[in-house]
Amino acid sequence: MARILAVTSRLPFPPREGHQLRAWHVLRALASKHEVTLLSFQRNDDLPDETAPLHAAMARVETFRIPGERSRAALARTALRGVLTPTPFLVARYDAPALRERLRALARDADLVHFDMLPLIAHADCVPDGIPVTLNAHNVEHRLLATRARIETRGWARRFLAGQVEKLRTFERHACGRADAVLACSEVDAQGLRELVPDCNVHVVANGVDLESNPPAAHAPDPDRLVFVGQMGWFPNRDGVAWFLREVFPRILAQRPSTRFQLVGKAEGFDVPDAVRANVDLAGFVDDLRPHVHDASVYVVPLRAGSGTRLKVLEAMALGKAIVTTHVGSEGIALRHDRSALYADDADSFANAVLSLLASPARVTELGIEARRLAEDEYGWDAIGARLLQAYEPLLSGTARPLRAALERFDAIEA
């Protein structure tokens, strides 16, 4: 049994969003074979009183406040640092002396240090030489930021985000070189990371789904109901749903005015267009999303930005739903068009795909069966956890090839 020290950007339990789901299941897989100590940042909206399973799984859990969430002044200082220095804002946000002090003390006795999320690896200088460092890459972050900057409609925000892209790309490149192994959510993401560092030791450890907790419905869905699950604080979700309600849903209502769209997830401050408001239900955050998904005929994924793989899509697959998605929305998931999902990237095609399913309950059932079958074959968390442990084994046994020399060679070539 090895001693693993993990660092997360927020409490991974209870997992209420995709980032937490992946972090929690990765940690749980590691803890099934090894002793895991967790140093975790705690966001203002985390639920520390509901973390009993986390404490039961980990050998020790210590939490730290995110500096920028302490006050507006602290947030302003973080933003200013992100603008005036080479440090990206995303990285500056997690600069916490208290965490660094504990990391430096505990890393001396660790066999491996696992950083969950890109900005946290800025603290890898607290890890003594010779102790392997791993990075759980939830996205190719600089690409996600570049897409967000490109489609941002507010001028000041677009300029700020665009100014961060190159800083984040540089940081991400050095992070991939610093890590002895990187976990990517998909082969698409893995290739993006290899483009930053050709010798990057990247392993594809896909996101997964709890198959037993997410069974298909025993009843027929509402033939006029669509659903999307995701909180609107995450930019790709907000942008995609806004595009769907503005461009796609009116086309659907023009031909099938009885259709309703339900948004499940925190939606404070999200504006529903007046033209479709009467047919939109905002469920907000719910303790159990399954009944809402079960009741819908079609699960829509109208995302135009993002990377990684969508855990909510995997849940929809496990729940046996007919899915209409953009290629970005289900990137990295082995869905096949017209067999286990329908793909559409423009407003007309998306609306027509949804309408075709609403008109054919039998087709809805067929796609849902195939989606569930794919989830069972490829995306159960037990199988994902086994792949993760296999990827870490060379690092814990001392047989992995160090990558820092490779990064130095890459720097010399680039110069």
C-alpha cells in the first residue's frame, strides 16, 4: 500500500457537478488500494457537513479557504495579478500559503502527489525531488478558455479572457512537463496535451458513471418534454443553453408548440428569452435528477464550448435516454450518430433532430437502449478505476520514465 497525497480545488463530496464527480471517483479508486491523504480547497458553496463518505474513504482530510473568495478586495487582487503578471488568473486564484505549508510538510512522507485540476500543480515546487507528481486534467484548459473568449459577447470580458489564453497555454505546457503522468478524459484531450509537450506521459482515463444508481426508467417518458442537466455557473453550459433557447427551441415550437424544455441545475441570474419563457421550466438544483431525466423523451446537449467528457451525458446514457448533442457536447464519448445518439451542430439540424424523435417514440426507445448498452460496455466506474490504478502502478513501483528532461529538450527546440 502506497501513501498518496492528493490536492483538490474544492471538496469532491458530495459531488454535485461534473468536476466533483470525476475527482471523487478518482480519489475513491486510489483509496481502494492505497492510503490517501487529501488537502482540499473549500468553496463557499461546498457542503462540509455532508462529507462523511469522503472522510471515511480518506486517511486524512484537511481543508483550506480559496483566498479570492474571502472578500471582494481579495478577488480584485487576484484578478490584478492575473492581468499584470505572467501568472494566469486561474492559477493565481489558488495561491494559498497555508496549503503550501501543509503540502511541503506532508509531501516528504508521500510516495506520490496527485494534483486534481491544472492550477493546483503550481504548488508542485513544494514536492521534494524524486517523489512522482501526477495531474488529473479535467480539460485542455487553454483551448476551453480560447473558445470562451471567442464567443463571449461582452467586450470587456472578451478582452480579459483573450489576454489570459497565452498565459494559460504556457502554464499548461509547463504543467504537463512537470507532471510524471497526466490523466486525460479523452483521446481528443490527450492529443491536445501531446501537442503542448510531445513526450507527455498522458493516459486516457475516461469519465465514468455509476450504472447501478442510474437505471433506465420503468415508465414511458412524456412525449413533449426535453431536458438538460447542468448548472449555469459553468460557462459552456450557460452559453449552450442560451443558444438553444434563442436559436433552436423557437424552431421546435413552431412545429410542435406543446413541447416543454426543463433545465435542471442552478440557474440563478440566467435569463430565459421572452419568446419561449412559457414553455421553459427551471427546476433549479435538485437532490435527485433521475426523475426529471426519466420523464423527458429527449436529453439535449447543445454545447458549443468545452473539452473533457460530460459526466451528465454519461448519466443520461446510463438512464437510457435518447440524446441529441453537438459534437462538442459529447466529445470524447463513443456515441455513434443514428445508432446511440443524434448529432447536430447548427440550429436547423438540431431542431430537426429533436422533432424527428418527438414524432417517433419507438426511435426514442431504440436510441436509449443503445446508449445504455454503450454505458455498460465502456463507462462503468469500476472499469475506469482499474485503468487509473494501472496507469499509476509504474510511478509507485519506480519504473516510470521521468519527463522533466524531455521538457528541457522541448524548451530548447522551441527556443
